[in-house]
Amino acid sequence: MTTLAPGTGTLTRDALAVLQPGFTGTRAPDWVLRRLGDGLAAVGLFGRNIASPDQLAALTTQLRAERGDVLVAIDEEGGDVTRLEVRTGSSFPGNLALGAVDDTALTRSVARELGRRLAECGCNLDWAPSADVNSNPDNPVIGVRSFGAEPDLVARHTAAYIEGLQSVGVAACAKHFPGHGDTDVDSHHDLPRVGADLTTLHARELVPFRAAVRAGAKAVMSAHILLPALDPDRPATLSPQVLHGLLRAPAPEDGLGFDGLIVTDGMEMRAISAAYGLERGSVLALAAGADAICVGGGLADEETVLRLRDALVQAVRDGRLAEERLADAASRVRALAAWTVSGPGARSGAGAAADPGAGLEAARRAVRVTGADGYEPARGPVFVAAFTPVANIAVGAETPWGVGAELVRMLPGTGTDSYGRPGTDGEGPSAMIARVLADAADRRIVAVVRDVHRHRWMAAALASLVAARPDTVVVEMGVPQAPPSGALHIATHGAARVCGRAAAEVITGEVAGQ
């Protein structure tokens, strides 16, 4: 760890101001409080920081006792990507479910209620919504996090979501600019490449981001993706052509005219860190036009903060980063912080009227059922077989999903088990299906899948199971791209807890599906 010489003053404070680091634990470590006093203006919270709403409110109160205008950011999308309810599953369906309903008033209500809960806990910047057009159904990291595959639909729901969040004083951050939907690589692991030409980008990827800017989004998050049509050499997060020449440029110059805060996606993600390193990548991002460096999903310690602070200061001294650019970035961070405490929103969510049923209503309306004619609702115990893919990093493996918990509650005697890709534990496909059948015995089987179209092993297992037990109920909790199968097929458009409940209500006949 390097140590700066005394006398750096404003430069050091500006370098700290542009960082959005994470930390471990459910209370703020001493080093975080100390750095807030030194100029740090923001922190990022993750599931590891949250045990309950009361605990989270106490944590944010602790942070604000040190700095009253601190930006407390959180990666809370609702649906599959939840931090508020990381251990139970979300009370809100994700974007794909909202897009499936296609009621912008409902989307606005869901976002408003989510924002109200965030504000009540003291969070004032949400790294959401995803404004990506999921044009590639094989996308491993966006999927149900997108409102859909149609640009205008994604645009109108992106705008509605932003309006809902910001109406209760929580700044929205549209992501992942200029669009992560047409990728088949997860940028947590490697650098995705989007080969679309400029005409396609303007007609597809950029449509929702233009809507986000028009809706007044306070922040936009950059994507770690390479778009040769815009910049053949550097990923969007590090590209002046993308951030300054497109996102900031005025409309007459074919830009979006965005004047808010540009936040990077996590800089420790392999798409950046593997090729550029954390420090150099952060310097390049700021030089390209980013204003805030998100880091802390994987690196959550004081040494990381000091490394980045010192790298930014040294880059200014070396001439690799203009001092004016760093100062401008820091001023944009402080301007957003000021909006959260004295702007039109000013944490108004803490006193907003609650709408606790908004999430479940949306989840129920998003359910699509095939094969309902002649279906007899389950009245006795069933067996739930969840075919479980490896969770991507954005979702995380700790968040529960499925319909098992709801059906156990609703139908006593119900059994559940999870089945992974055959061969990972020495079990072959035939043996796995034989085990499912044996575990189920004479109970009706409910097979739960997630993006079955992306996983050959899952598709094969499901086909074998349905052939052996034609009365199987199939619940697809990912993108419903594969043809429906089973005696009853239920598409929930997401795997949030409320999506599981909505599906369970259809299976038991409590609520009729659409």
C-alpha cells in the first residue's frame, strides 16, 4: 500500500470522492468512517451488508453520522438480483415479468414501492434499472433482468421505473450503457463483444437509454463490453468515444446529451481487471468520461480504496489524467449527493405511502399458462424437482428460488430436491431421472427450470422426465424461450420469491393463470 505525501489536499479529496467502494459486515468498519471524513462521498452495499431492514437503517444512520450527504448505493433490481432480500428472495418480480405485463403504471408502482423501502432504510442510489434489450436469448448475464427483447417496450418501462424510483428520492442508475443485451459472454468473467453496426445500435441498444435520459435518470452505468462500431480498441467503460462522444454528446451530434453521473460497472470484473488492471482501468475510465468508480463486489477493503486513490492522484501528477477531469467528476458526485438531501426528492420515500401488494400483483399478472384445459389443481402433496443451473455472479448463489417453499406451505407433505448438471457428481442423466422418479414416488411432479433453452442437459432431463411422467407440471422461471412442455406449463418470467408464489397459486388452483 502506498502513502501519499502531505499537502495533496483537494486532489486527494477529489480522488476519494469518485470512488464507490464496498466493505464487509453489517456495521461500517472504522476505516470507512475515517475515509468519509477524508473525502469519500459514497459506498456500495451488497447482500453481505444486510441482515434486516432495521439493521440496514442503523448502518446507513451510522454512515450519515460521519457524512450527512453520503451516497449509499445498492444493487437492488428486484427479481433475481436482490440485496434487500438476498436470503429470502425478492418481494418484487424482475424486469422481464414487468415487461410481460406491459403496464407502465404497474412498473412505476413497483419501482416506487421498491424505492420507498430503500429510502426507508437510508439507501439513496440504486444501481438499477437494467435498460438492456435482451436481443440475444443465449445471454448468460442479462436475461430476466431485461424488460424484454423489443426496444420500445424496454424504453417505456425503463422510463417508468426511473420515474417510480426517483419519485421517492432514490436516484436511478440506468445500466449497462450502451447495452449488454446482445452478448453471449458474462463480463464478470471475460470481455464480451457486440458486433452490431451503428444503425442497429441506434435502433436497438440506445433506444432505452435515450428514454432514460428523457425521464431524468440521475445516473447511467457503463458496460464492460467491446463495440467495434463505436470503438474497436477499448471497452465502453474505458472509451472516450462511448462515454464522452456518445453518452455526453448533445443530440444534434447524435449523442444522448446526458448530464448526470456516469458510474462504471464493477472495476474488479475480469472484462476490465484482467486486461488493464484495477488501477490503470480506473484511471482510463475517468479519463474517458466516467465520474464514479464502482468497486467492492469482490474487493472490499481499505487497501483497495487507498490503491485507487493513490493511482488517481499519481495519474494527475503524471499527466495521464487531467486535474480538471477529476475535479469535474468529483463535482458531479457531490451534486448527486446534494440532490438526495436537498433536491426535489430529498429522501421523500421515508414518508411515502406504502403499497405492499404491488410486487405480488405484478408477479401474478406476469404468469403465463399453457395447457390449463383439463388440468386438475393439486390438492395433495407433490414433489418439486428443481433443475438448477450455476447462478451467475450478478444473481448470486445465496438467494433462494423456485416454488418448493410455497408448495410445502400450501400442500403439507410436499417434497423437494435440487438436481444439477449430470456428471458433476458422477451421476449420469439416466440415473438422475431415475432418482427423481424414485424420490417422487406416486406424487405428482413439479419440474422447475431456469432458462432451459440455454442448458442442453436441462432440456434433455426435462424431456426424459415428461416422457416418463406425462402429468408433470413444468415451471419455467427464466426466459421462456423453449416450447412449452408438460401437462401444465407455467412461465413466471423470473425467479423472485413472489414469482414462486404466483406459480404455486396456479398449481394449487388458488389463482387462475393467464
